[in-house]
Amino acid sequence: MNLDDIKKALLDGGVVGAGGAGFPTYAKLSDQAETVILNAAECEPLIKVDRQLLVEYTNEVLSGMQMLTEAMGAKEGVIAVKKSYVASIEAINSNIGQYDKLRLHILPDIYPAGDEVVLIYEVTGKVVTQGQIPITQGCVVVNVETVLNAYKKVTSGENVTSKFLTVAGLVKNPVTLHVPVGISVKDAVTLAGGTTTDDFVMIMGGPMTGRICSMNDIVTKTTKAILVLPPTCPPITKRQRTNKLDIRNAMSVCSQCSMCTMLCPRNLLGQAIKPHEFMRAIANGTTYDVDPFLNSFFCVSCGVCEMYSCHQDLSPRRLLDAYKAGLRAKGVKPPVREMKPVNSMRQERRVPEHRLVNRLGLHPFDVPAPMQPFNGDFKEVKLVMRQNLGAPCSPIVKTGDVVTVGQRIAAPPEGALGTSIHASISGTVTAVTENFVTIKA
């Protein structure tokens, strides 16, 4: 299959990044790629999906990487795995000799090793210019589950209808599930044995970048985890504050120690983001210098500044996110900034993941979450029309239609960035709106 054929297959099959914003995978592939990097860093604490997929589906993932590397004409494909993922490394080493385009790269156990810009530097030594995308440095970065989905689509025509996700925290049986897209959070928590307490708050995604959710929220193609956590742990208390309170706290106690900037992963690679200058500007009402505000565009929202660096319990990341959103709403574009050299102290300032886990109060929950076989025994799914970066889909079915697993039920606008959505169970369409389609088995 050539590159154009693969891109068309991934577009039709609904293959998107299986975590984060869910960038449509076909749009990432490029014949300008020199290095294809498999992001197996499992960036966020407590999530187990990628490392487990490398053990359970070793040859499928490696074959998918070889396929993409050859199709793009890249020189090599790099399997990037943290050194503590011993079982994954053993599985790769036992099979990688069969794939002439691939090599293994061992990453340090740091956060955020899975950030594309950080990952590219760790693997290749190349620095992606702020505001640019990885292909400008000849790199394409793909997620483990994404590659597995791509392989299944190209080799057997399987569209994306299911999801792997870790359910952990205050549940009876922490587990990694393989379930249809469109089930509820309640369904997933039930498969983990239910909660161990009635006093909890849930996060969909990782503790650093996920969002607070409810039992009624829906699993999408990008859902990597559901974490059931105590209301008093930092990932929860930080998210429950208001921007008004965060600003007041900054005005009251920010000491300008600059630790948020000194440990910022993007700043250490030479980017212009300086959280301490931003906090100084909002704390003092500074308006004569707009650079600290404009530089918020270069924040990747990893959360190191507020979850790890700040000893005064402030929230630079949340405020930076709010300012970024406000600037974009006003039509402001990211500025052009000169890159600085990589900080000579970068290696010493990387954040060890085990220390981050302790700082977040998550050590009691950092336990195995064994992978369960696929569970498709669900009576109803609700498929939301926006499951990835780009344009939302529009339904192409109507109430009363009978559909089968894998059948396309929604499509993006012609020519827009986006991918199709497919039925994740067989059954009857019971509701259709511009925002979702519901199917009952």
C-alpha cells in the first residue's frame, strides 16, 4: 500500500491520535518524514495502556510501525519506551530483529517524556521551533494504540470502534479495559468493580492534563483513563478553584522564585514561555509589557509548573490556559519569537516521574491494572460527534435505522480536517442530534 492509499484508509477508518486532542492520523503522515517515533512514554502517571499494548500486541504494533515508516519513505522508525517498562522492552527486544526499519530507544523515567517536542529531543536531539510542528524537523510522532488501529484498518479493514483505557484509583479492581467507544464512565467504573468509597471525584484522562468528569460522561476515541481520586488530592483541588481565586492567590503570595520557569520542559528547550514573568504580570497588573501574555501561546499545558514546581500552591498553568483561550477568542495569533539554546541544566532539571507521583499524592494508586479481554456486552452506546481535533462529524443515519459494528454513522464535512465515526455495537439507532448518535443493542 502506498502512502496515499494508507492515508485514505485511515481517514475512512476513523483513526485518530488515541490520546490528547486526537489529531487525525492521516493528516500527520508525510513523505518528508525522516524519523517516525512511536510514543510509548505513557506520559501521565497511573495510565498503563501503551506499555500493556506493547506486550499484548507486540508484532501488530511493530508491523504497523514498519508499514508507516516504509510508506513515508523515512529512514527509521524508533520505538521510544521508558526504562521502567521492563516487560515492554523485553517484548520488543524479542521481536524487533524481524523489522529492518525499526530500533528501540530507552527513555528516562521523566515527565513529560510523552510531549512530542520533549520526545523528539530525547530521541533525536532535534529541537522543534516553537509554534511549529514535528515534520519541520523531519519527524512524525504516533501513539501505540493509534498504530495498532492503523495496522488493523490497513490489514483487515477494521474501523475504529473500540478503546483501551485504564480505570484506577478508588476502585475495587484497577484494570485496563478494552470496550466499545461510546460507553459511559459509569459502565467503565462498574467493570472495575465499582468505587471503594462514596467520597470521590473522577478525572477523565491523566492526573496532569485530564478533566473532571461525571458518571454520565462518554468514552471517546481519545479517552486514555478514568481516575477515581480522593477530593483532597492535588489533581482535584487544583481543578476545583476558580480563575478569580487563582489570580488573587498570585497577587497575594507569588514570591517570584522562578521555579515554574526553571523546571518548565518547553522553556528548558529554548522556548519563550516563562511562567514566572506571566505570574508577575498578572499579580502586579502590568500592562505596559504584553510579551508575558503573548508567550502564553507557547505553553503546552503539561502542568509541571503548578503540580510540581510551585511551593506556594499557585496555578500558573490554569491561568495561562485561560489567557490563551481569551487571546484566541479575540483573534490574536501566536507571536514570532527567537528560540534560545537548550538550557545547559536541562538534564538536571527534568522531573522524575516517581517524585511527581508522590507530590500528587497518587502513590497508593500506582498499582498494576491488568488488561482485560474485549468486553462488548453493552446495551447502549452514545457516540458524540466531536471525538478528535478538527471539524465535528455530521450524522448520516436516522432514528430507527439498524446498524452493525463498524458501519459508518457520521462523516466530517467534505475537505475538512476530521475522520468518520462508526457504530461500536450492532443495534438500532434510537436518537440522532447534531451532537450525538445513540444506538441500542
